[in-house]
Amino acid sequence: MSLIWNSLLLVFAGVLLLRIAGRKSISQMTLAQTVVMISIGSIIIQPIVETSVARTLVATAIFILALIIMEYLQLKFNVIEKFISGKSKIMVKDGNINVKEMRKMRFTVDQLEMRLRQQGISSFSDVKTVTLEPNGQIGYELVEDAKPLTVREFKKLMNMYDEQPANSKNIFEEISDPQEQENPKNLH
């Protein structure tokens, strides 16, 4: 009976500690988060075999604390963020596939085509930039002629809109701008 109660306690404690760690789907986890979560899963199983619940909870809390500290440091220092999470890599620039970069990432053209098709993109000539993000997702920017019409553009066409947005910085500029790494982080 003690084994059942200890197992239930570990499951509820694990859920509580993982709530503290923050919620992200597996596809959004960084490498560090994935390692910590796998480690926590392995640790939580140990007391079922050894019946050492207190040590398990302390070890799990230490892993969560380490994860929180790493995430805090990533917010404060770009160098640490780049080391722990990595940086987006450009796979397509102006419709041209960067085969050299894709080989480094062990990413095939077929995999890229599949991911683009899932986004509704049928031609490389429709994309200005495609990036592989640190979480494994792809990001893309369409060329001007392939972008869908927005309400703002429609109003411009109808001569109903004459203001430019105050903050229209392109988020893809950070990837190709080496100066961004040296500047302090701005959180929005």
C-alpha cells in the first residue's frame, strides 16, 4: 500500500514541479528543457524501485531550479541564450536554397519542401527567407507578390490609409544582423 501512496505522491509532486517549470509543448522546448524533463521523468521512477521519495523530490526540485536559472540567464544575456538555445539558421534566402547550411543541420531538401507545403507554400520562388528555428520549427517570409492582402494594404489601395506603422521592424533582420548579438536584449 505504501508503494501506491508513494507513486501517487510522486505523480502529483511531478505535476506541481513541472507547472513551476513552465508549460511548453515538446516542439517548443529548448535542448536544455528537454534534457531536464527527461531527467525528471527518470528520477521520479527511482523511488518506486528504491522507496526514497524525499530524495527524489529534492533532486527533481534541483533540476527545476536549474532550468529556471538557465531560462533567466537566457533572458539577460544573448551569449548564454545562443549557447543554450541556439540561433535561427537561414535555409533559403531570396528563393535560393542554402545547401551548405542545410547539410550542417542535417536537413534535407525533401524535409524542407514538406514543411513548406504544410504552410501552404508550393514554390521556393514564393519565399524570401526560410529559417530553421531553435525549437525545430520553420519560419518564413514570403516575397511581396506571394503575400496575402492585408486590411492595411486594401485600405491603401482604396486610398483610405495614409499612415505608416510606427514600429515595422522586420523580425528576420535579427538573424542576419551581427550587431544584434552585441546589443542588450529588448523584451517586448
